[in-house]
Amino acid sequence: MTATLPAVDTSSNDLGSRGSARRRVLALAAAEIRLLRRNRTAAVNSVLGPVVLLGSVAAIAASNGLELDGSSFIASAIGITLILVAYYNLVTTFVARREELVLQRMRTGELTDGEIVLGTAVPTLLVTLLQVLVVGVGVVALGKWSAPVDVVLPLLALLGGGVLMVVLAAASTSFTRTVEAAQFTTLPLVLAATLFSGLLVPLSDLPEAVGQVFRFLPLTPVIELSRLGLVGETWTGQAVDTAGAWTAAPLPLAVLGGWLVVGTVIARRVFRWAPRR
């Protein structure tokens, strides 16, 4: 008579593993938040910097007699906070933790590489989200709020853009030796993102061939998806409804997804866990 071994239920082990991973990431994120709170200069700059910049843009528009478009303002806030807060701050944070040998020490424990990167990035991503919410509240308070054409598209833009900034920042640390050097090594992407993504100059104002090329830059799909959902406007300036917004969404979604894949592959290959000696 052959004995039959009972089936092993691994679902509880999987759930336990996921729960442990979640706890480790949250614990690391909490430690990073405490470090951010202790560094008051960094905390104030992170929270107020882009808000002041956006406020200046609104003041300039008002002084020139231009009507503030709340939806466009929020779309701009998403792009500015992602590139100036999420990307730049994450580069400096990753570099600082690497040079202090913190990343190397954490790898000797239970944390996986992905958990270390995610836990370190969470506070900056939360600050980014907070800033967008603050801008949104300000738009409502000024009476400039209008119902979005679609809610999902800007949420996808903010979520996907946040993840993209993490992987781009991780990749950028490979050629950033010090925290001070980050202000120079991040400059090319910051300038390209702000000048050529439709953030400051609408792509519809450029020659069509040039605009088509700029649509494939990293931040452009984030701005395009944000404007499709919040403003109901394509990159060419054409007004669309919800159905039209989703009809125009596949290309920017594909570009964003492509950058996420490429950025992740590059980051995994070039990210350095220890300083160069």
C-alpha cells in the first residue's frame, strides 16, 4: 500500500512572506522619514520649493492678465514635482546612503535589493504626492477647479511617473559620485523634461515633426496623460471627451511603460551599492 503525502498549502507561507516584506519596507520608510524630518532644510525645500515655483507661475500669469486654468495648473504640478522633487531628491538620497555605506550594510540583512530601493524612495514619493494635493487644494480654494474629463489617466500618470523617477534616479547614481555633484548630473534630464516635455512650452506650439519626437522623452507621456485626463486636451491641443481621451492614451501609456522597462533594466545593471574606492 502506497502512502500519499498530504498536499502542502504554501499560500499561508506566501502571505507571510509578503507581509514580512511589507513590514520591512515600511520600517525602512519610517526611518527615512525620521531622517528627513531631522534635516529641516531638506524638508522645507522638498515641500515648499515646487509650490513656490508654481505660485510664481500663477502670479506671473495674473500680472499679465492671463486667466489661471486650474486643470492645466495641476497637470503642470504633477510634472514639476516629479522631476524637481522625486527625481532630484532620490538621486541625492541614494548617493548619500551609498557613500555612508548604509546601502551596503542593509544588503547584509533580510532586506532584498528591491525592498531597499523602495523603502528609501517612499518618503520622497509621499512628499511628491503631498505637493500635488496641496496644489489641488489651492486650485479649489481659488475657485479654479473644474471636473476632470477622466480621473484614471492622471492617476496612472502620477503613479507611473513616480515609479519612473525612482528607476531613473537609481540609474543616475551610477555617474553621480557625491551629493554635491547631483546638481550637475541631474541637470540634463531636468532641463530636457521641463523644456521639451510640454510642461512649459506646449508641444502644439512646436513643428509637428519636432513635437512627435519629444513625445518619446521620459516625462512627456506623464504630461500628456495628465492633460488628457484633467484638461481633456491632446498633445496637439485638440479638445476631447472621456472616450477621446482614452483613444489618444495608448501611445503615451506605451511610451511610459517602455521607459519603465528600459529604466529598470539599466538601473539593475549600473546601480552601485558601495562607493568607488
